[in-house]
Amino acid sequence: MADRAYVLINVLPGQTTAVANALAEIKEIKTIDPCWGKPDIFALVEVPDQDALTTLVLARIHTIEGVAQTDTHLVYRLKK
């Protein structure tokens, strides 16, 4: 089962559309929701493991022009 995480993304002023368009090119990102206030974008990602999440956030999302900061929240599964 894939790991899921919410990546909350703050962008530089006037860059939300450009950042959202760049995020849309990343197949691991399942939803991109621009929002009023902070953060500017909520992204739901699915990755095979936490190493892939690290690579996705640090090497791909952080390198998008206009991304100022991210805050990543890994989803965990509750046992029944």
C-alpha cells in the first residue's frame, strides 16, 4: 500500500497559478487545492515509501520556482 501525505505549500506572491501548473506535472500528486490564506496550496501525494516522499518534496517540489516553504504531514493508518 502506498504512503499518503499532505504537502502544504506556501508560494511567493503572484505565483500560485504557476506553482499549481508545475505541481500538476508530477504524477505522484493526486490533488492540488489552492486556498485562501496560508498555506496557499494543499497537495495530496501518494508515494511507495517515505524515501520517495523525501525525494518528491526536497528534489521536486522545493525546486519549483515560486515555492517559498512546505509543511509535510504523513498520513498514518489506524489499527482497528
